[in-house]
Amino acid sequence: MKEPILQLEHVSYAYPDGPLAVEDLSFSIERGERVAVLGRNGAGKSTFFLLCNGILEPAAGTIRCGGRVLGRSRRDLTELRRRVGIVFQEAENQILAVTVEGEVSFGPMNLGLPAEEVSRRTGDALKRMGLEEYGDRSPQFLSGGEKKRVTIADILAMEPDVILLDEPTASLDPENVARLEETLDQLTAVGIALAVSTHDVDFAARFAGRGVVFSRGKLVADGPLTSIFSRPALLAEAGLRKPWIWQAAEQLRPGREEYPMTMEEFARWQ
């Protein structure tokens, strides 16, 4: 069994004057793994991401990164945020610089790296996201899909082990969704672990084999998505539906425990 890159052990968190937003959460992710994070709004998914990245401090429990328990020292938080990056749903809320190159170079500069290393990382991240010609452009004039690629390049320049993406397909047209999925495939190919929070179960079915489901601050399921989508009571609790491909196959041949998750699987299944 591989050692997890990131591991949360019995972690709980409550916002000031509020109930527990996340309760007794245990989770781990390995290098190159892809996980779909599912559940209703307010179920605890965003809090989970903020805990993983060190933006929020657990009220209880521990966080390990690379096998080492991390505390709240500046050194530990810097290490955690370097190795675990977040791409937020609204790109505009994450982009601060006046040029794309300035935006992508901000993280490595903050790490205090030499200028040559900052330049190398920035160039590599821009190239990987197909943004080589965008360096001098202002992010505010880019399309939604281009801004999303800039925010991913932001994180790539930090050379992370894990990337957390919050509703990455929101507001994207089908062409940009397809391009995003190609990008995610490329990130997995180089060993980066990906956890994606999404309400789009069809995208989740194409993206990941493993899913985790949140409900009322608790992790209520963690396992193969085929198992999750075969549990009607769990889907009702979490406000989820089955993927359309699954539903179509179920109509054709009712009574089976599992059904295809993607068009490619459906074609073979037929």
C-alpha cells in the first residue's frame, strides 16, 4: 500500500458561534489519485478543502503531509500550502496581478526562491496550461476558460503534490469543459493527486473512480463511484442523482447492481 501524500485523521472544525462544519473526518489521498467530492451545498466540502490547505485550523484531529504531522508554525503552513493547492470556483477571486505572468510568478516569489527558479517555474506552468503567449496580457480580459487555466497555472508553479478544485466546470461551456478534462488528465499523468468538488455527477463519473460524499458535516461514504451510485438512500441523503448514462442503461436492463458510468463504458456494455 502506498503512503498517502495527504492524510486527515479524526479532524473536526466549527466556525465561530456555529455548529461543527466538519466532524470526525478521516481522509487520505495518494499520488496520482483522482477523487470526486460530492454532497449538497453546506455539507462540509468547502470547509474540508480549506482544512486540507491549512487556511483553517482543525479544532481536533491531525493533518499529515508526506507522512509528517503538520502543526500551525509558519514553516509547516508554508509547506502544506506549497504541497496542497486550491483552485477556487470563481477565478476572479483568485487572480490578483495585472499580468498573467505576474499572477503565475506570485506564488514562487512568495516562497523566496531565486529569480532563475521563479522564472523556470512560471514558464513551465504557463507552457503546461497552453498560456505561453498570454504572459503580458491582463487576466481581467480573458475568457472564463482562460482564467480557469491561469488559476491552475498559479498552483502548478508551486509544484504541488495535490490540487483541490472547487466546482471547476461551473460557468464553462462544453468546449472548455473538454479542455479542462484534458488538463486534468495531464496533471494525473505526472503524478499530481486531484480532488474535485462538484455537483455535476456526469463530470464526476468521467473524472474519477473514487468518490467521497459529505452530508451535514460528516463523510458518509468513501469508495468506488459505482458503489455510491448504486445506493439510493445515500443519493437521497446527499442530494445526488445517478449519471445520465447510468440511468439510460438502467432503463434498458433493469435489476443490475452496477451500470456504465461513461459513454465509452456504455458502448462496450451494449
